[in-house]
Amino acid sequence: MAAVLPPEQRSARAKSPGVVELLVRLVSETRQLASDFVHLAVLDARRAGIRLAMLLSAGLLIATLVITAWMGLVAAGIIWMLGAGVSWVSAIAAAAALNIVVAGALAWWARSLVSEMPFTALLRQLRGEPPSPLDEKH
């Protein structure tokens, strides 16, 4: 003889979800979680893009101010040389020579920065090559 259950226990048993319903819920929740992560990544990327634009703008403004200051210093040097009795041609030639020397020094420094191509450590890792001695120092 089957035991007769009170109505509240019968409805609790009838409402317990099955395996299929649990799997559907799991897939739905996983999908929503992935959607939330993608949405967060998009918002974060947008914020990073705005910050990058602001940094680049600030860098451009800083470069403009530095160039203006350098031009002022060169002009002041030319005026100082003119006050010391140097001819216009010599003063401007000296300023141009100074600019060429500074540009050459910067080019030599920049050349040393490009001696190693970008992502070489990553490419070496992907190829399975051992690290270079330079990588072990850092």
C-alpha cells in the first residue's frame, strides 16, 4: 500500500526540477554570464580607448610646448650672439648646426632602441627556441 503524502509534500515533489530543466537553466545562466563579461570587456575597451586618446592629445600638446620652448631658446641664443657682435649669418648657422647635432644624437639613440624588433620574445617562445641572453638579464 502506497503511503499517502500530505498536499504540501506532493506539490513540493511535483515541482522539483528535472535534469533537463537544470541543464537548460545552467546553459541560460552560463550564456548570461558570458554576455555580461563581453559587455564588461566592451565597456572597458571603450574606456581604455578614450583614455588613450586623452594621453595622445596630452603628448601632442606637451611636444608642441617643448618644441616652442626649444625654438625660444634657439632664438635667444641667436639674439645673444648678435649682441656679442656675431653676424646674422654666423648666428643662424650656429643655431642650425646645434639643431643638426641634437637631431643626430636623438637619431642615434632611437636607432639603438630599434636594434631588436618588437615581439621577439613572444615569437621565440612560440617557435620553442631558448631565451636569448638579453632576456635572462631582465
